[in-house]
Amino acid sequence: MRSKWLVILAFCLILCVVVVAASLHRKAVQSFTTEENYVVDSEGDDFLRLKPSAVHGNGVFTEKDIGKGDVVLLDCFPKKPPGVVLEIGMSNDDFKRYASKFIPYINHCSQAKNVKVETGKNGKINLVALRNIGAGEELFADYDNAHYAFPFISGSKPGYVKC
């Protein structure tokens, strides 16, 4: 009986160490500082606007020049609660709930794509410029490439506009 309680106590101590380590890691990720090529401020989207798109509905447009390789958004899913895993089969509602306010409005265009999603040095999913993007341009991603890299992101659908 006594050894049972020692095992339970040891398990609780290990669990406490893991929780503290995870908390410290999260603080280290949150205190990540930007490097060269980062065009965003701490909010990350002060230069982006929703406007009518020639491709579909509303799109995301930049109000300033963005250089090739620049990080456009430091965290595409800033509203994701800690511990929630972004996974295949995630509902569209959850995707929109966790995503930056602009991510759901980035239109698909495999030919004119100018941004991509990738895991950044900050451990988050970043939006990065594939080429120089001029002020006033709409941001386009290739949904199929995004789906390949991050399977919880839906690929393009058969009825999508070809551009």
C-alpha cells in the first residue's frame, strides 16, 4: 500500500515538472523577437485590408510593399488555445475561430501565388512572401501547397476560379 502512494507521489512530481517546463517553453516562444525581413509590428496586420477581390468575394490586400521572404503574419492562428492541436477534420468554424482575422480571406490562386504558410522560427505557422509584393496587391496562396504542408488546411475545390 505504501509503495502505491510513493508511485502516485512520484507521478505527481513528474507531472508538475512537465507543466512548469511547458510553461517556460511557452513564455520563451511568446517572447520571440523578430529578425531582419520581418515587416510586421507586434499586432502583425496593421497594413492589411479586406477589399473586394476579382478572384472571389473579399480578399486580403497589402497597403505597403512586402519583400520576398518577408514574414507577413507572425502567427496565422493567434486565437488557438494552448493545448489545442490543429488537425485534419477540424471544422471550418474552428478554423475561422483560431485563425487571424485575415487568413480565411486569402484567396486561392496557384499561378499568381505570392504568399505561403510555413513553420517559423517562432514555432508558429507564419505567412511568408514568395516574391516581392507591391502596395495595393492582393495576397494569394496555393491552397493545395498549404494543405500538403499542413493537412488541416483544406486544399482547393473543383469549382475554384483558375488564375
